[in-house]
Amino acid sequence: MPQRSHIHPETLLAKAGCQPDSDLGGATPPVHMASTFERSEDGTYESGYVYGRLANPTRDRLEDTLARLEGAASARVFATGMAAANALLQTLHAGDHVILGDDLYFGVRNLVHGMAGRGLLTYSEVDTSCADTDSGAESAAVQAIRAALVPATKLVWIETPSNPLLRITDIAAVAACCQEHGAALVVDGTWTTPLLQRPLELGADVVLHSVTKYLSGHSDVLGGALVFRTDNELTHAVHAIQQSAGAILDPFSCWLTLRGLRSLPARMRVQTESAGILADWLSDDPRVSAVHYPGLAHHPGHAVAARQMTGFGAMLSIRTGRSGDETLARVGRARVFTRATSLGGTESLIEHRRSVEGEGSRTPADLIRLSIGLEHVDDLREDLDRILA
Ligand SMILES: *Cc1c(COP(=O)(O)O)cnc(C)c1O
């Protein structure tokens, strides 16, 4: 696997997965669909490939690209983001303990709760978010994590910005605390991508991506990835689970993701810029009771976000201060935004998050989550004006 790359991500990604094909020298990679590979007469495997579940050439190209992009030791891709999360949780032993940030993708929270219900692990939920500046004093968030850490704690799992409240966690501070304790820090990097935030360089051990979102970027792939800072026991355990449990990303989805990755820097730049413009505009609007976006100077995590992110991202949530039904009815007026869950595509999405999450949701009933796409920002603003009217 190629080692750390110091070239700029734009340059790396412009030719993502495009190292010349040994057969014909095609400028873009082929899709290797073979499920199995022929052995030589002497019983060896000339190409090194044996069977598609174990390894596949197109998947290797994607995993190499993601590892280089994140400055990681290795990356593994899975059928979905949740399959990646599940593979990581499968490495735990009975009785192991996990600390979860208390504002987290609801699917991960439900998966952990389900496993705990079957006696497979225990967990604590902690508010890891900060309102911290560079004061030097240990933040309340780190104190809370320290208090929750027990000898059985193996993983600390955070999202920053978190979903759907866009709270910010100080990755470096939490990583230092985890390192002291010997627990692995997992950062869900789906919302930021390696372009806006680099958790491994801040001391995290694993980054999880829902490839479904920005990395593939066109709302036509389901996929997930785990990216590792070093090669260690956890890395090997995840690799073994990927190969044996088989929740792998299929070759065509790997190929589509490589295709999407080539435009990731350009997409992120435009989408982040538009989100910032809309967040500023919305924060002055009396019809909105709150705007959750870390790029706003009054956001409680703004200082930390400015330190650890190179852009504030293209996701934001707004609050209407009205009932759930009234909020849902407002979402129904959208004409430019697509009314759908998910995020990270070229098209802007709007959703009433609480009714998507369903039973057990902790999301406020008046919250609308926005994923900003590539449309002209004025058209998006006009649509939001209609929604809020
Ligand atoms: C979508 C999402 C996931 C789950 O990924 P899937 O590809 O839908 O399985 C996990 N974390 C975050 C932050 C997400 O947005």
C-alpha cells in the first residue's frame, strides 16, 4: 500500500485510482468485476488476487486513494457507512465499554444500544462538545470523558460537527485523553471529509466515513470506509472482519466513488461557500429561532472549529421555533431543495430530521436539516425564503 502522500489533495484526487492499467494503459481505471481469479499450473496466484470477497483490484484502488488522502496507514471500504461502523464494533469483546458522544448519527447510536441490549457491550453517552477557547484549562467535555472512562473502555466515538445539532468537539484534547487511557478514538468524518478536517493528524485512531455522502458525492452510491492512523491489532481485526463477514463495497460502487472523488475538492469548495452565505443570511432572519453552523462567530464551538477545520462544511440546521407539524409543512414548500434524507450530493437536500429518525429521536421537533449542494446560492436563498414565509 502506498505510504503517506504529501501532494495536495486536489492533485491526488484529480487522478484518483487512475494509475495506468497494466493491460491497455487506459486513462481511467477499469471495473474488475471478477468474483474469482485463476490459479497458475503450479498452484500460485500470479496477480495476488484469489477471491473477490478477500480483495479486488478496483477496491484496492479506492482503499489506497482514501488512505493517501487521509495520510493514513490503511483504509477499508464497506457496503455502507453502517457496515463500516458495525465492523468496528465487531472487534469488541463481550463486556467491553464504549463512550459515545451524545449527539451522534442516530443509526450508530441505535446499533450500539441494540448490541448493549443483547449483552455484547456496555456504553456511556457523554456531551463531548465544547465552548472552549485556548484557555489551557481542561474543558468540561474532557473532564466528562475522563469521568466516563473505565478499564473496559475500548472505543470513544465522536462526531464533530455533530449530527444534527452541529456541536463541536475538540479532537486533539479528546485524543490526548484517550491515548492516556489506551482507548481508541473514532471520529466520524462523514460531514467534513479529509479536506476540511484531518482527525488522524490530531491524534484520532480511526476515521469513519459514510462514502454514500460527500466522497461519492452524487447520491448514487451506498458505501462506508474506515481509515486507520497506524497498523495495529484493531486494524488487523477490522481487516479480518471485512474479509470474513463480507460486507464489502462492490467493484462498481468503488469505481463510481473514485469517479466522484476526482471532483471532491471543487464540490466541497462551492458547497461550503454557499452554506456559509446561507448561514449568515439565516442568522439575521427573525423567522428562524436558531441557526446551527460552526462558521458563525456566535456558535459556542466556533473557536475550536476555526482551529481544527479548514472550512466549516456544507451542512447546517435551523430551528423554526414552531411545532413539528408546522415545521414539516414548511419543508413541504421546498421547490429547489429536494425533500429527502441523506447529504453530500450535488443537489441540496432538506429534511425534517425528527420525523426521519422516528421513534426514540432526540432531535428537536422544530429542527430542519439542510445539505447545501451546487445550485446557485440565490436560488437556494429564494427557496428558503418561500419555506420560512
Ligand atoms: C449517513 C451517515 C452514516 C451512515 O452511513 P450509511 O452509508 O447510510 O450507512 C454514518 N454517519 C454519518 C455522520 C452519516 O451522515
